[in-house]
Amino acid sequence: MHQIFDAALEINLLHANQEGADHNREHFDRWGITCLNVMSSPGAGKTALLERTLAALRRELKIAVIEGDMTTELDAERLRQYQVPVIAINTGRSCHLDSKMVSGGIHRFAQDYDPAEFDLVLVENVGNLVCPAEFEVGEHAKVALLSVTEGEDKPLKYPVMFQEADCLLITKIDLAPYLEVDFNQIMANVRQMNPHVTIIPVSTKTGEGLEAWFEWVRSQTNKLRLAAPVSTVH
Amino acid sequence: MHQIFDAALEINLLHANQEGADHNREHFDRWGITCLNVMSSPGAGKTALLERTLAALRRELKIAVIEGDMTTELDAERLRQYQVPVIAINTGRSCHLDSKMVSGGIHRFAQDYDPAEFDLVLVENVGNLVCPAEFEVGEHAKVALLSVTEGEDKPLKYPVMFQEADCLLITKIDLAPYLEVDFNQIMANVRQMNPHVTIIPVSTKTGEGLEAWFEWVRSQTNKLRLAAPVSTVH
């Protein structure tokens, strides 16, 4: 969030975004879709994680992706190779997706597909450990990635992301032997910010930990399916 | 930069920041100080680079640090061990330093020290590959870091930072053997965004490339010293 020298405007901005996010979530609920908002620093491995996730789960779950990038469709093109709908949103100079952008993506998606046939929408946010955590897009749960290469102190220095996360993936654990990094300290710092977050260490290179991540994703979709359907959506 | 749904306000925000940055730079010029704004994703190694820089150069250059972090003084405390003045600025929820925050830091610095005795102010910005590049703080040059662990595509996906950088350090090159990363492609993508940027590959772990970085820092301070002094500052 920028300091925009006007507290009232700042509150309006977040309030308008939240209303839009709630509206997007109502759409997802009506369609029986679980939406996960995937966030991290640039280069922590969001797209690699989604590649592995699509490869593993696309036959048991009907999945679509909303792919946020400032410019380019590089990540969207990587994910389209898995034969799932990928809606690319270029944020331009904006450092995060917001609910209005995602609403636009949802409407494009609903023009080309029947959303009621889908189980899961994965939103890949812009690489940024600060702002995406403050702007909901309509997700049911927030997934944050922290690479072991980023160091132990990041949960303390960028607290909002770690406080908001429902699931925290510690990525690139295959690199840990080559780093002077204290894995237990990373875990302790995450827990200090968020005692109840689900922590899953993974490597998309070796596959370690991915089955636990897939199982967490399944549990999220089941959760929504087992809940009562929402009948009144405007 | 957030989309703040009001183009005029956005322009005013950037304009006010730029005026403040120009004013800060006038102060630095009057004092004969070169100011470098050091920026990157979280965990690319800004603080480790500054530690090595202070250790190597603090005897030949009089250095102060302005240390931006959302919360905590963890990085400031690491750098204070090098017996240089470190002014800590907590940005709270803001995802970057701005010229007003740095102005506050400069005034705290000037209360405790005689700035005219200093040669170099290193500003460590909040870890964020997007917004810091748009908000000048009064620097004479922008230094961006990109870790090899972040992948080849980042210059294309986060263009503003790479277009704005005067010096681009490719960090953690000691990890390259353990990554499936194409170093030449990183270089090509940086050059595509910014044909004239100085690129210096470094490892703060092995020391590789650091002498070239120190030499670049020296060249920046010499540049300012050899320029005519500015006489009219308000």
C-alpha cells in the first residue's frame, strides 16, 4: 500500500476493493468453485508450483487459472500447455491484482466456459510480498510462498503477508544444503506471525512435499463442496 | 503503484514525491554526498551487499545508511555493527520509501552529524521489485539487485525496475551451479530492457565480483566530487 497522504481515500480504496472481492466470491460460491490466491516475492516459484499442480490435479479437478502479471503473458503461456483455461490480466504499473481486475477476468472466463463445470480457480498474483496481501480478489483462501533463498527474517519484515496466509509453502528446499539458512528459524518466524497457518515445505524440482500440497488443495475444494450452496447472488 | 481510480491524484502523488526527491538531492549536492538507492525483491541480498560494502569502503569513504523496512530494525542492526550512522525508517504498510520519509531521515541524520563530512549515503529500500522504482527519494543513481534464484524472466515481467536502474547486480552467482538457470539469458533480458545499464555479477558469499562493485561505487562518488558545487539550496 502506498502512503497516499489521505486516510479517508485510503479507506475508500480498500473498502471498494473489499466490496468487489465479496461480489467475486459470491460468483465463485454460486458456481461451486474454490478460489485460491497465490502470492509471493518475484521468483519464489509460483508458476512452477502451478505447473506441477495442474499436471497432478487437472484430471480429478476441473481447474482454471487467472494469471496476473504487470506486462507479458510469459507465465500464462507456460500454464496454457496444461490444457486448462488461463485468463491473463496485465496490471500495467499496478503492483498487485485487485478485485476489479479479477472481476473482469471472471467475466471473460464466463463468456467462453460454463463456470458451473469448474471446481477450482487458481489466481497467480503479481510477485510482491507486500501489497497483494491487502487487496482481496474474492479468494476463499490465501496461499503464500517463501523461498529458502530469501532468508529467515522475511516473516518478521513483511508481516502482513504471513499474518494473512492460510497456507505457507516454503519453496526450493532442494537448495537448502547450499545456503547458510536455518530452516527451524524460518518455521519459528512464520509461527510467530501466524501460529495456525498450514506450513508445507516443498521442492518443485525434486517433488518433495508436493503430495502434501495437493492434499491441502483437495481439502479446500472439498470444504466448499460440502458447504450448503449459496442461493442468492446478484 | 496501486490503481487509485483517479489519474489526476496519481499524477499529483508522483509529482509531489518528485519535488521532494529533488529537494533531498539538493541537500546531498550541497553537502558533497552521493546518494545511491538500492532496490530489489525481498531476499535478493541488499543487506548482505551493504555489509560487504561498508566493511570494504568505510575507511576510504565516510558513509551513512538510510534503512527502509516495513517493520523491525533487523537490517539496521546488522549494519550498525560496521560503526556507521544507520537511520532506520519504518514504512508501516507502505511498500516503498518515498521522498518525504527520506527527508525525515535526512533531518534526523543532520541533527546528530555534520553531513558535509560525509561522502556517500546508501539507501536500502523496502524489498519490492515494483514500486520503489517509481518513487525517487533524492538519489543520484539507482542500484537494482536480481538474484540468480529469481529466474531469467524477471527483467521482462517487472520492466520498470530494470529500465530505471543505473547499475544492476546479479547476486548469489555462487548458487548458479545448483539451478537450472541460463545466465546468458538473464543478461540478454536485462539488456533488452536497458541496453546501457552497468551489469555486475556478484556473490557476497565467495566475494566474486565485489571489487567491480566497489569500483563502481567509487566512480559514482568521484563523479559528484568532480562536478561543480551547487550554491543555491533552500
